Amino acid sequence: MMCLALCAPAAVRVKEIAAIEGVRDNQLIGYGLVVGLNGTGDKRQTVFSSQTLANLLDRMGVQVTPSAILVRNTAAVMVTANLPPFSQPGLRVDVQVAAVGDASNLQGGLLVLTPLKAVDGQVFAVAQGSVVTGGFVAGRGGNSTTLNHPTAGRVPNGAIVERAAPSVNPEGRLRLQLRQADFTTASRLARAINSRFSAEVARCESAGLVSVTVPPEYSSRGVDFIAEVETLTLEADRPQRIIINERTGTIIAGRDIRIRPVAVLHGALSVEVQTSYDVSQPAPFSQGKTATIPQVSTSVQEEKAKSIQLKPGGTVDDLVRALTAIGSTARDVIAILQSLKAAGALDAEIEVI
């Protein structure tokens, strides 16, 4: 088991722990067609890809019946993107492409012009460009090798914003949303803002929301005021928590989690049952038959319990280090921490993932 000791928590900026209400990304989605594949596109069973290709050709003046199309170099895909706040027309953003039919590989494909819509149905961007999968499929039939996930990829800077993002420009008053709601952190945030501007401009509305009034001297400089608020520093407070991953034996805990006085006795008991087979051979010219007789043996081994001593005010970090020193495994430490929590000797939340 490996132990890592991290430094004490330092002050963080407001922009790391809070966001301005209304200033957020907007998700976009579209349906498109990837062409130029090397025979790895949709098969005839995926009827909507041929219909899409027929509609695309129809808009270009080519009349063709969808049922007469047998093109395996195209694939129907879903296209998604995140539109950043305050995005202006002409800005380029990345898009993600994923096959929705039975295409086996999008490597080398070209995404044809695809409108990207928001939840209200309005088009905010259009996407087009070469698809980068980050994987490949090589070989044929049973002799093939697949790397990563070739049916999904990205188009870097593949979408151009056509409509400004629906963002809120705070004027007069702004509301700061804590990314992790906490009453102590919200109170400290309000005090830090009031101390910086020497006025009662901030007040806590809840554990996750702080309302701030723009001072009169910043009435025409809202961006400057937000920049001043975002660069303020404070020490964020979080509830003590221990994260346990029993599948990998990983334990993550704060160094200052205290342990109340308690006695811990933890030992290991192993029971091994072995079965061996002996062959009974009859004497020559006798009427006996050869028989196989199972021989079962049981052994029990119990290791002696090892004791450790912690100084008054010991922490989880001290406990883990002491258990590691006597050869305890990660699963032993997990079992002890869970027992301490059940006994009421550990004032921290245990979350098993």
C-alpha cells in the first residue's frame, strides 16, 4: 500500500469555488452524415442513413431513391457540442461525433455540414470537418485488432457559431453560486467581498448562493467589478469525508480527521481445506476392484493480532501510517475505518465508490 501526504489546504480564488448565475455553457445537438469511409459505414439494415443521403443529394439537385442506394462509405451520426457563454458569431468550438447506426469505424471520415440546435430548436452553430477518432480497426474477419473506440470521435474547431449565446450580463446585482454548497464557505465568501469593498454589498441567501450588489463606483464597469470579485481569495470549508474504493483498495482521506479514543483488535483467520485422492489397488487374481478414495484435510491458521498506539488527538493519517508500518494491507485499513465509523469513533463521512 502506498501513502501520499499532501500539503495543508491553501486559500483559493472565488472563481475556483463559485460561478455567476446565468453564465454557463449551453448544449447543442445535431444529426448529420459522415462520408468518405473505407467501406466501414452503415449497412443496408440502417435505413435512415440512406434516407439522409437521398435528402442531401436531393437538395443538390440529384434525384435518387433511398431504396436503390447501397453506399457503405457513409454513416449517420449524432453531433454534440458545448456553446461557451458570451460566444459570438464566428467563434469556433469543438464537436463530438458518434455513430447511431451499425457503422464499424469512423476513421478518415468527413462530417458534412450539420446544423447544431439548442433545446428550443434554434440553430446556434454549424459543424463540418474531418473526424478524429483516436482509434482504429485493422485486419479482416477474425484476424483484426481494435484500438480504443473507433465509432466515436471529435472534430477539433469543427463548428462555427452563427448566433450569439444566450448569456446573462449581470448589471446592478449578481448572484454567486457555490459549486459545492456549504454554509461556512458562503459566509466566508460574503465577508471577503464586504471586506474588499468596505461595504455591505454581499449577503448569503443560502448555503449555495451569495447575492452581491454592484457598488455605485462600478455601476458602469460591471466587468471590472466581476474581475475584482473573482480574484478574491478565501479558505473554503468542506465536510470531512473519507472516500473508499474497495475494488482497487484506494483510500482518500483528509489528514486532520480526528479519531476518538478507542481500542482496535484486528487479526486474520484463514481456513484451508485440501482434498487428495488415494487409489486402492486390489491384490492380483482377486475379485476386488480399483477404487479411488478421497482424503480430506483441514488446516486453520490464525495470525496474532498486532497492536498499535496513537497519541492523544490522533488522526486518520497517523492511523494509516501506523497500520502500514505493521504490514496491514489496504483492505485491512478499509475494514478498520468502517468499524471505527460504526463504533462512533470517527467523525467523518465514509463514501464507498
